[in-house]
Amino acid sequence: MKRSIIILLLAVMCFAGCKTKKNVIVNVRPEFDIDVVWTLSAMRDKEMVYDDGQPKVTLQVNPEAGTINGKNGCNRYFGNIKILDDRKMELSEIGSTKMACPESMRKVESSFMQLLRKCDRYELDAESLRLMQGDKVLLTFIR
């Protein structure tokens, strides 16, 4: 009888000892993927409608290098980015090429660049990136 109890206790201890906790790491703040080219889908909540053949406004973010770049229509733009805590960011030294563009694209480029310079925060998830000034969304991008 004692032998059976000892064997039972050893078996219970063995099974209890085999149970381990797994550490689960949850990334609560998605990171920028430097290979993703974001496409502008809205400016100040106004949906972007691209005509056939019209170049799309794009954005790439490389926080490691501290740079942003993309197309703002028919021109390319570039600048520096510093990612801060609490989804804050600082953009600086933003510039662009100066190729001749149709009037409609110049308006888009001008509006986009003005809004981009005002952005100081971001919200990022798997499918969208929102650049903001305070709590106000200025530019919305999709993958």
C-alpha cells in the first residue's frame, strides 16, 4: 500500500514538474517595416482618387536610418524622421525634386507636402499608417 502511494506521488510530481509556463511576447507597438511602400489613401479624411496612369503618392519609413522618402506625385521627396515615445515623431529637412508636373498633380504635391511637414504623431497597424498633428489625422496610408 505504501509502495502504491509513493509511486502515485512520484507520478504526480513528475507530471507537475513537466508543466512549464511559456513566456509570450506581445508587440504592443508595431514597428515600421522598411520594405513596405505605403500608398496615400486620404488627406484630411478626404479619400484620394487616382486617375488611370496617375502616379500614386507613396511613403517609405526607415527609422533605423532615420529617413523617409517616396513619391508625392511626379516628384520624389525625402527627409529625416526621429521616432519618439508614445507614437510621437519629429520630421525634419523635408525636401523634394522639382520636375514639371501637370497642374492637378502640383496641387496634390503642394497639399501633401504642407500636411507632411505638420505631422508630429503616428498610428500604425498591420494595414494602415496614419500621420497626425496632435489627435487630428492629416494623412492616411495603406499597404
